[in-house]
Amino acid sequence: MSLGRSCLKTLLLCALCLAAVEGVCRVCAWHIEKQLRELRSRPDHYYRSSQNPVLAYELDAGRVVEKEGRALRINRFGIRDDSDEIPRAGRVIALLGDSVVFGTGFSQDATISALLQRRLDPKGKSVRVLNFGVPGYNLPELVEFLKLKNAIYKADTVIYLLNPNDFCRRDTLYEGADNGLYRMYRPTRWKSPWFLRKLMYRLYKRGVVSAGWYRWIYSGTRERGLESIREMASSCKAAGSDFMVVLLPAGCAYTRETYLLKDMYDDIGSALKEQGIRVVSPVDAFSADPRALFTDTDHLQRAGNELAAGVIALELQSGGS
């Protein structure tokens, strides 16, 4: 009997401790969520909640933002584009990806898609380049976004610019950063598991973007991530669109001697090529002066956007997909 009471007391104590931890986490989460609500109310916020459970949030269709000399326009179909019309050009090319493709921090005319447009066909009569980029989307969301937007635009060619942090995955240890946009629209019900995941994530990341961090994410989500890319390819095939993957280099992985993620990129490329997916890895093209091409957070600078557009243009003009 005493043993039973002892076990009961232990269980009650554990329950009280867990409840206390959850309570503290809820207080902390309340402050975080308050800040996120304030961000949502800002006039330069160009996102909205999505009814699609996979996406959780989406670009706010029809939104126009001008700030610090930079222009941003989301068209009626929910992509970053100046036109609300379906392109009538002979060839439509869609660039798919995250904030790098979207062009966070860049004006409309300085995004990779706009720079590629100028290289291929400045007037957009025979070739039209579309921006299928959304900040914060990882592979599962990009698959869903591609299906939705390609059903509208029916691109002849879809080019996925794979950023290595696209292997982050929501609601897991590998969720990525604070994933503020996602949590802004989909707060967690239980706060303590979320904070525990964030704590472990931060211990692995150690406050910086690094080759080791990318490896950790990739090792934990590799199979599911590659399956998502195969799903992109299947979706494009069903829609009659060519599909190609460009492996965007990570600026932090460059050293004087080597590219620290070469084996990881080789693994991705080999796995996709085995499935018949065309892969381009411009690691060498970005190696001359990475500091001039990447920011500290591994986003591209203007020169990086220019180089990315040039790499894609060359691939297309040389007979790529």
C-alpha cells in the first residue's frame, strides 16, 4: 500500500511539474504571439491566413507595398508579379522556391525572376518568367503551392531553386528558425513541446547559419525531402511541364580549399538524377567571391541574384529543360 501511495505521489508530482512548465511556456508564448500579432497588423505585411491546411499562410493577393524605394506587388493569383493577366507568351517559365526566389528585401525588378526575364526576353513577348517564390515555405508547402499555381499558369518549364534549408520541416525538431510566419498563423496548442523543440534546435544551430546546421537538417529529413521533390516532378509531368532543379549553394559552406557541403549536394543530385530529374549544381560558379554574393543569413545579394539568373539563362539556352 505504501508503495502504491509512493507511486501515486510521484505521478502527481510529475504532473504538477509538467503543468508548471507548460504554464511558464504559455506565458512566454503569449508575449511572442503578441509580437507576431503586431507584425501582422503592420501596413507593409503582405501575407494572410490560408484556408489550405498545408500552406497555413499565403501571399496576400492584390497587396502593393512600397518601402524605402523598393516596390512589391502581389497579383490577384497570389504570386509576386506586376501583371494580373495569364501570360500569352510562347513559353512560360516558373521559378519555384523560398525567400531567395521571392526576393525578400529586393524591389520587384531585382528578383531572380525579373533578372532572368531581362536576359531571356526583356519585352516578355516570346518568353515569360514567373515568380513562384514564398518566404518560409519548405518542401511540403512548395509542393502544394506548385500544384495550385501551375493549375492556373500551366508553365512550360518549372525550375525549382533548392535552398538547403528547404529541408526544414514544420512541427518537428527541424522546424527551422522560429518559423515566425507559420506560427504567426498557426500557434501551437501545447507550448512546452514547442519550446523544447526550439531549445534543441537552437543548441544545434548555435545562433549561426553553418554547413553543420545544414547537414543536421538534411540528415534528419532527407528521405521525406527527396520524396517531396519527386512529387514536384510528378506534378509537373502530369501538367505537361518540364521540371529542373537548381541546387543553390550555401555561402557559409565555401572555404579557400573546398565546398563543405559537396558530398551532401552530390547525394541530392545523384538521388534526383536516378529518378530522371534534371539537376544543375552551380557551386563552382559562386565560388569566386562568395562574400560579394551572399549575406550572413545565406540569402543572395544583388550580385548573387544576377549570377543565379545568368546560370539559369545559360542552362536554358544550352538546351536545358
